[in-house]
Amino acid sequence: MKWILRGLGIFAIVVMAFFLFGYATMYLWNWLIVYLFHLPAIDFKMAIGLVLLSKILFGGIKMNHSGGGWGKRKMWKAKWESMSEDDRNKFQTEFAERCKMKWGNKG
């Protein structure tokens, strides 16, 4: 039951974000672009299309959802477990040195 409510909550947030981005794009376009460049005003459907187009052009379309999170954690865990003890110590030492160079010696 808890996962159903969580799913409905996520769906509601996605729908609200969809309308929010659409109306924000429409408002800003009609407020700025029409005045500055004398282009025609747009409606909500055009604004949604503009948001989707800008997402495709500037944000890309990522079809692979296993790129981060648990997938990467499992990969690094398997890699760590396959290392020898000497390789682990060498890795830890090099990582600590890199952190000291980046953030300074804090301990």
C-alpha cells in the first residue's frame, strides 16, 4: 500500500512539473520574446513542444537508466572484491593523496 501512495505522489509531482514548465515557458516567451524580437505569441501546446525540443537539443535523451546509483555501486563493489590486498592498499593510498591535493591536508 505504501508503494502505491509513493507512486501516486511521484506521478502527481511529474504532472505538476509538466504544467509548471509549460506555463512558465509560455509566460516567459510571451513576455520577453514577443516584446524583444516581435515574434508571435505561443499557446500552452507550443510551449510544451518548446520545452520538449529544448530537452532533446540541450539535455539529450537518456534511454539507459542503469547509468548511476545502484548499478555503479555494484560494479565498484565487485571490482573492490576482485582486488588483491596489495592493490587495495595501493588504491587507498593513491586516493588519499589525491584528496589531500584537492582539498588540502585535513587530518
